[in-house]
Amino acid sequence: MSTAAISARGLTRRFGQLVAVNNLDLDIPRAEIYGFLGPNGSGKSTTIRMLCGLVLPSAGTVHVLDHEVPRDAEKLRSKVGYMTQRFSLWEDLTASENLHFIARVFDLDRKLVTERIKARAAEYDLERLMNQRAGTMSGGQRQRLALACATLHEPELLLLDEPTSAVDPQSRRDFWESLFRLVERGTTILVSTHYMDEAERCHRIAILDRGRLVAEGAPKDLMNNLEDTVLEVESDHLPDVRRALADMPELRSAAQLGTRLHLLIARDLADPDVVVRRRLEAAGVAARVARTDASLEDVFVVATRKPPQAALKEAS
């Protein structure tokens, strides 16, 4: 048994002239949560579908749980759980009926089905919903039912394609606690997301942009190793701050956070806080300038190559 749950080399998928996934290399460890982070159209969903054999790669090789994909896709089916972004269960069936149907799909031993469904209902707080039709459930309730169905056959690998896009913050927190319990039992989880706080919960993440892998590693390491310097400018006159910095060539990004402007400055600029402070003083703008720690959003902005100064010029 290899140490990697998923290994891909040169994974590529083309749709006509569009290259959705471009020469992707991946090594995803077992019993961890590995996140795909990227903007819409970055190739996250297409990659997940190739990894489970739903979409054929145009080029490259994939091994999932020591099986070659797509050649061994049928052998792999019983080892993988898949939860889509859009609720994909049967809305006119009750929670119980959906779970029993999934049990038949995976040909679970009839002696285990009742016990297994009872355990999932208790784990995902579905007991009082078992006779309710899925179509009448809230977003969080549907999410818990979908997770119960995806894990009913106790897969070694769980693939989650933006699973929390339609639920409230508390449901998202509860959902992630459920994922960590699965990892403690040995499940490997691959999850795609566009939420920065969710990406920070992953053991490792891969940032995708236009089908390419542009950054990979533990979230904390990516933040600590950010190539740019992070400054925050606090002022009651942020429009004036923006105008004063708009032509600064070393500026990589600017984002407003209340009364603060969060800046990414090219690391090769010496004493960037001093430079920014002098620019503001020369423009007659009262402000407080200080260095701060990088966030995962900063990593994302740098990795996806946001154009320098664009945020300032659009807003000024």
C-alpha cells in the first residue's frame, strides 16, 4: 500500500480548445483533509471528477487508493464516497428511503443496513428527520443527509465538491467537525472550496488557477512563506490613501477591511512601511501604517497573480 491516497502526474483535461486542467501533479496523503482552493473555472470540479473516473483525462496518469483510474474505476467505486455541490439525492424520497436506496446501490449486507443507517442518523442528527421528504429540508439538513449517504458504505476516500456553498455558518462549522471525526477513523478527504476559512482547516491545500497548480502546502506554511510584505494602513480618509498609493510600482494588491487598507508590497522593496508612510505624508493624508501577518487570502491573491494596483485604480 502506497502512502499516498491519490497520486497524479501530468493530469490534463481539454474540452475542445479549452484546457480545464493543465498538467497537474498531485500527491495526497492518506487520512488527511486536502483542499482544492481556486476561483470559479479554475479546474477544481473537473479534477475531482477525473480522480473518481467520472471524466476521462485527456492526458496524464492517476492512481487512487492503489488503483489506476480510469482503468480500475469499477473496483474503486466501493472505496470512494462522492458528495456534489448541488444536492443530488431524491427530493421526493424521505431521508430513510434515500439511505436505504444508497445501501442497495452499494450492495450492502442486509444484516448491516439497519444498524448502519441508525448509526448515520445518530451521527448526523437525522433521527427526527428520517420520515421527512428531502425536498422539504433546509440546506443544512440536506447537507447532513448527503454526507450520511456518501459515507454509508464507509469509504476510504471521500470527495467533496464545494459541499457547503448553500448552508449557514453554524452548519458549516458542524459539517467540518464531522469531517475531522471521519479523518480520525482513517478516511482521506479531498474537498474543493472557495471559502478561505474552510481552506485553513485543511491539513494541506492546492491552489488552482486556470487549470494549473500555482501553490501547494500546509496553510500555515504558505502564509509564513508568502513572498510579499503585508501592511495595513488605518485612516479615516481611505479614498485619499488609495489615490496616494495608486502609482506605487511595488504595490501588488489592496483590499479594504473597514477603516483599514490591507496591502501586499513586493518583498524586494526595503522598508516598505517607511516608504508608504512617506508617500502618505507627502500627500497630506493622516494614517497609521504597520506590518501584519499574511492571511490565506493574501496567499491566494499572490498565487493567482492578481494584477498589481488594480484594486486601487478601480476604486480611486
